[in-house]
Amino acid sequence: MVRDLSEDEQPRERLMRFGTESLTDAELLAILVRTGSRKMNVIDTCRTMLQHFGGLHKLVRKNWRELRIIEGVADVKAITLEAAFELSRRLQSGSGNGKPLFFKTPDDVSSYFGPRLRDLQTEQFLVVFMNAAKAVTGHQVISKGGKTATVVDPAEVMRQAIMNEANSIIIVHNHPSANRRASRADIAITKKLMEAGDMLDIKVDDHIIIAGYDYLSMRSEGLMG
């Protein structure tokens, strides 16, 4: 048990004495998980969890149902972890501060959606809705695909834009491979969306590809005409 460890080895006590920087990933997780199982103390449980899911970056993308596969991590612990991971993503993206959100540059879009998309193992395609003042009024995941592609219906994108009374939209999707280059399919769907938007007077401002910690703006790269 953790209480059987010396005081210098217990994660909560180490945090209080030496600060968060002194703790390993497993020790920080252990503070949230609190207890282990009959076979392992909480630190070993968290080490096992990190090893099983392939490290912290992959672990934080798992939902509470997936986390329960680790012995000693029941519903309450798994839900606590998922909630903590989501709070971290919101802090990284700058959301939740109550202020109107504006995407003035491609960097702004990447900073907001990068933490949400960069570690996903499959592609997600979403649309960001903006009003006449260019304030973000919301966003919607349109489709989820495989590791290399996702199917996007331009009609559904525009339907969502109309339902959200958008004057303009930004398209965002991720490349799990972390390759920032726009594929032929990326360019083709962007052209279709721009044509559909022109018909409905809804401008497609940009298409941002999140590629790990990098990104590509198709507008900035001259790929949108």
C-alpha cells in the first residue's frame, strides 16, 4: 500500500514538499486514482495503465469505459481521469473563459483545436460556425473516419451551417500520421465545400489540417484559390 512507502515516496507528500515537477507521470496519476488493487499499489497501477495505453499522450484520449480495463480502475476513478483530461484540453485550447471566441489567424484555430485533435488515432472532420462579426458560435463534428481518411458530405456541412445561422465557416480535420501535407482528397473536398458555400452565401474561410503539433492552413498555402 502507498501508506507503507516512506513519506518521501508518497506522491501527495512529494508534491507538497517538492512541487509537481518532481513527480513522474505515474505519480501524478496516482494522486487522482488514489488507491490501487489487491495486487498492486496505486503507483504500480498507474504505471501499468501508462504502459498498456502506450504513454500519457495516448492515455489522455481514452474514455472512462476504456480506462476500466486496468485492474484497480473502476467507474469512479475512470470518470475522474477522463474529466481531468478534458479540463486539461480546455485549458490548453483557451476555452471555458466565458469570453467571445474569435479566430483571427490560423494559429488561433490550431491553438484551440490542436489539443483536441492532435493525439487522435483516427481522422475527425469538423466545421466551425461564425457569425457576421466573425465570432465563433459553435462547432460540430461532421464525420469520423479511419487512420487515413474520412467521408465528408458537403450537403451535411452546409445543413449544419444553416442550422447554426453561420455567415462563414472554417473546416478543421486532423492527420493521425502527423503529416501536414494536404492530400488530393483534402483539396477536392475543400473545393466542393467552397462551391456549395458560394451557392448559399456561406464563405469557407479556411481549411486547417492538424498534424501532431504542427498544422497547415490551406488558405495560407494558396490551396483554396
